Amino acid sequence: MFAEAGRLIAGARQARLRGRVLALCTSEHDWGIPPPGLGRLVAGADLSSLPDAAITHGVAACAYYSLKSLDGVEEQVLERLDLARRRSLEAHLRVLADLRTVARLLAGTGVSWAVLKGPVLAEAVYRHHDLRSYSDLDLLVPRADFATVVRAFEASGCPLVDRNWMIAKEQMAGEVNIVLPHGTLLDLHWELLYDGDLRGSFSIPTEAMLERCRPVRVGDHQVRSLDPSDLLIHLAVHSFREGGGKLRWLKDIEQAVLYDTPDWDEVIRRARTWRVDLVVATMLLRARDTLGFAVPPEVMRSLSGWAWRSVVSAADTLWPVERTSQPASPATMVARATRADLRSSLGALAVSASRRLTARSDREERGPDVSLEWLRPTGDPAHLCEYLSAVSGDPRAEPAG
């Protein structure tokens, strides 16, 4: 028993040290030298588990550049981090190649479109493009044109990954997944949030966001992407949807604040109008406290009252994001529970906690719910037509020739 307790204590200490190192490596600094205090922190430390954690959090390049010039860091640790960094660069080049195909194809449709996250963050927002790891491409198109774009990709030979069209229609899925010629997975959005029920909690006007888009340079293409204020809100919304449980998503927010400076008055106004002010406050608070950059105090006060900020801060203090390698923790549960107001957020948090407590026994009793498996073919091409028609409002959303 004592030996087991000793192992648990040692494991907790290792996780605490690894988390501190990861957060410090990820925070913004002069990337030519280690961040202040890192050498003292890692001196004599066992960093063998750091590469796995850095890869899980999507910050392997940040860790590599921060650690590579320090004495005493094992070569194997640096090699694994550098390998992950180079693989991310390969994925970036693959996405840029597929973006050329996308640009040519969509030019023929006359549909307006915008690139979200991924390559835009890497090339137009981040101070150094290879710090941002990603592998897929996200596009936003107008709802009315969604079926047209899906059919154009089908006609060009790009297959749809999704197969469960009955569930897609039931949930009014805000995106579909398509495989591009060089292997990139395209997330084609007509809404920023996937689930229709969750979207109902907010009022995010994607059409207005598309109208405000600005030109940015990505590789050898000029594409359209969200304006700085919309971009910051979108990054917060995306991180919230995923529970805000990875340092990469917090790094996105940090970089947008530091190098793509939003109009804070517009951020506050739009967030309030769209009923995502608590969401934006939650993710700004987590990113600020984890990575140590400045957010104007009046912005935090305008977006959220002290009560919900206290809930978020308590969860982040007890279960810091940088220490976890699991997809779910109490801190991510708090982030996912955020809604348009305090009462709704607390209610969603209570429901989420209750479901988590009963999830294991429910799974044991019922077994896996295959109806929710997106790759399981459920429904036929007619159901795809029904889904696309429901989205676009066009009953003529016929299959590609």
C-alpha cells in the first residue's frame, strides 16, 4: 500500500513539473533562447514523458525551440519534439497544396468562402508559422450555398467522410468532412458550431462574419478570413466547444491578442449581441492565466461577472490544463458548460457532472450507441439530399452527376 501511495505521489509531482515546463515553453518569448526560468526548472528533471504531452497539446514546436539550447536535455527528447515539429510542417505544406485545389474549384462556383484557423493562424497570425501545428483545413461558406459547394466537391472526386445522414439532419450538423486530393481532411462549415441544439444557445451570425472578411496571404494564395475581432471570438468559441483542454487552443488566443490585435470594443459588443460573452471571457481568462499575457481588465469585467470567472478560475487552479493529457477533466467540463448567462451555465454544468457520474454504468447497461457513429452508413443518398436541402433551403440539392 505504501509503495502504491509513493508511486501516486511521484506521478503527481512529475505531472506538475511537466505541466509547468509545457506552459512555460508555450508562453510567448524570444524563440531564439529559452524562456526565463526554464533552465532552473528542468535542471536534473526527467523529461522523458514531455514529448508525448507536448504532442497531445499540439505544442511540440514550442517545446523544441524552448529546450533545444539548454544543457542537460536528453537528445532523445529533443529528437522526438523535432520530429513532431517537422511532421507538422509537412502537414502544413500538404494543406497549402490542397488549398490550391480548393481555390480553383470554388472559383468555378462563384460562392464566397473563408479559411478558418489552421493555415491562416500559422501564416498570418502567429509570430512564427511553424509554432502552429495542425493537419486539416476549415472553410466557412454561406448557408444558402452549402449544398452547391458539397456537390462541387463530390463532382470533382473528393469523397465525403460522413455517412450517417439521418443523424446529420436530426442534429442539423454545422459541417461535413471531405477528403481532398493530397489527403487533407476538409471541414466544410456553414455554421461555426456543429450541433444545432448548442447553436440554439447562442446567436452567432456567420453571414455577417463572412461579409466582414479580410484578405490574408497564405502560401502563394490570397484568401479571405475573419476580421481580427471575429477571429478572436471564433477562437474562443472553438476552444470552448472542445473544452479548452489543449495548450494549442490557448496559444491561438494569445497570438491573436498579441499579433492580430482585435478592437476590444467590437469584441465586447459582438460577444454580447451573439450571447457568447461568457464563452469569450472563459477562454480569455484560461489563456491569460495559463500563458501569462495581458488582457485589459475592463474587457474581462465587461464580458463576465465575478461569479462565473470564479468558477472558471477555481477549476483551472485545481485541474490546470497543462497537466492533463485526458480529453475530459473538471476544467474542460466547466468550459463546455459555458452558456449565454450564469444561470444557464451553472445548469449545464450540473447536468454535465450528473452525466459524467452515470456515464460508465449507462455504457455498461446499453453498450455502444452505433446510431451516433458518423462513419457508420445510415441512410442513403436521399437522406443526404434531405440534409443538404434542410441546410440550404433548396429542395433541388441533387446528387452530383
